[in-house]
Amino acid sequence: MKFNPLSRFAAPLLLALAFSANAVETAPDQLLHQTIDDIMVTIKADKDLQAGDRAKSYALVESKIVPHFDFQRMTRLALGKNWNKATPEQQGQVVDAFRNLLVRTYSGALTRFRDLVITYKPWNGTPADASTTVQSTVTDQGRTVPIDYQLAHVEGTWKVFDIKVDGISLVTNYRSDFNDRVAAGGIDGLIKDLQDKAKAAESKGGEPKSARKG
């Protein structure tokens, strides 16, 4: 895959994945804030997480993040017109492979949560909205960037389906890579590529080579 410019902000991206919704009536920016605070407390209390323990990082992501992210919608948007070219079985495999890649790629950034300074902008939506955007700014290593989280109501809860980092959409960024892979090897080629990238990220204990600059 091509270099992913969003990889420089792996920790901020996890903020979107960390979104949790227990009640639709609660403003999504407040829920986002509460969930991230919970994760920060967990990290600060666990020396293994602070040391970069991959197994514990994966477990934290799986328990506090994955259930509150709409991976199917995100994958469908990233595939674009190619989504309808895939069989239902292939669609499920792409969703699983993409989810696994994101978890393996960005779990290593959990330890950087302690260094982030997050400012949330007032939410201007309503509980009746079908979708909404939560805006914030994140300061990481001296650089401040805007982070926008796009969310939708899914079975009575808010779930994240896209993130924009400094105006760059995660979904749009991956769409170009997905289209290239499908054109070269079909849906099955894309599935294999995602699976290979996830294995590479796990074996190297960090982001896959294709997600790094240079």
C-alpha cells in the first residue's frame, strides 16, 4: 500500500476509535471525553501498558474501543463502488481484515496518550441527528492539529465511522489504496494484502512499513 500520511498521528486516530456511547441522549463530545479519560487512567495505572506490552494494548483496544466503532460502514465507504462487487462473504472478510489491520497498526500508540493535550469544541448537533461531527484539537509533540470525528446512530448508540486529521479523511485515504489493490488483484487480493499488513504490524511490534514515512 501507499504511505499513509495519517500514520504520523496514530495516537490521535485512536481517540476516534476510543469513542464509547452508553446513551444516545448524552452529547457525543462528552462521551468521547469520558471514554478517553478512562483509557488514560487505565494506562497510567498499568506499567505493562506504559512499557508497550502489545498483548495488553490489543486487549485494551478490543474491550474499550472496538465495540464502539462502525467498521462495516467505514470499510464500505473505503471500498466505494467496489463494495457491491464483493460477495457477502468477501465483504465480511474485508471488514474483518481491515479492522484487524487498524487494531494492530495503532495499538502501539496507546502509550502516547499521556503526552496528548486535547481540547474539545462545543458540539452543535442534536440527539435526533442521524449523523454528526465532533471537533477537537490535539497537541502531540508540540504540534497542534484539528481532529474531526464523524459518527452515526447505529442500533441506538453513537459510533465512529471516519476521522479527519488536519482535513485528511482516513476513509478517503484508504479508498485510493483499496481501489488500486482491487484493480490489481480483485477483492481477494485486497483481503490478502490487508491480512499481510496486519501480520507485519504485529510481528514488528509497531506500524507496518507501508504506514511509515520514507
